[in-house]
Amino acid sequence: MPEFTHLDENGRVRMVDVTEKKPTVRSATAQGRISMTPETLEKIRDQSVKKGNVLETARIAGIMGAKQTASLIPMCHPLHITHAQVDFFPDTDARSIRIEATVRATDQTGVEMEALTSVSIAALTIYDMCKSYDREMVISEICLVEKTGGKSGLYRKKP
């Protein structure tokens, strides 16, 4: 059975101690998808949503989400993020937008949660800005695609 690193010997929750770990360059890429009606996707692509430019607002929100991850997830360490990027890939045939976020830091622990949070916040921002047009949007498939650095090295999601 794997050791639960967020529990002490008495079963109490704690933050993992990374004091002795050496900082290394770490990177993580996550992705997710938000599905919607063709009409909503067209409004986003044409920038005709009344609340403003949906994708640029979601990009800023995703970057802010990466920077605030430690405030949102109890056992996450505050990290010195050196790069955060959010990109969008609209797919007319699938009636969706794939969201991809990459986060980098030179730190003692990884940035997977920051990349996943970034994707989640970007998707939620798209939903918030478009909900008056389409309340049936679905956020799905949020996952880690790749991570580098640290003791465990490279991870790539299997296709």
C-alpha cells in the first residue's frame, strides 16, 4: 500500500514537508473541454457575446487560477510560477473548445495542480460568460497531459 504523504503517523492531515528537496525546473500541461451548442460556439468565435471577449477573459482567468492554486486547494504549496499559458482550440465539428494550460516553475514541488486549476478556471469563465445563451454547456475531460521535472521525471498521458 502506498504511503499517504498528507497524513502524519496519527492520521492527521498535514502539508508535505519539501524543505529538504532541491528546487528544479518543473512543467505541467493540462487540458479540458467545454461543449456547447453550435450557436454559442459561433458567438464566441465571432466575439459577439454581450459580456465581451470570452476567450481572452478566460485566458486571463486561467492564468490567475494557476497563481491562486495554493489558496484554493488545501495541501498545495505556494509556488513561484515563472510561466503560465492558456490556449484554446475551437472544434466546430465537436461543438466544443479544448482548453490547454502549461505552467512552469523552478521550485521544490510540481505544478500539476496549477495547470489543472488553470484549465478548470478558464472553462468556468467560458461557462459564466455564455450561460445566458446556453445553460447546457458541459465541462469535461480535464486531465494532466504531461509533466516534467522532479524526482519522478517525465510523464506523458497515454493516447
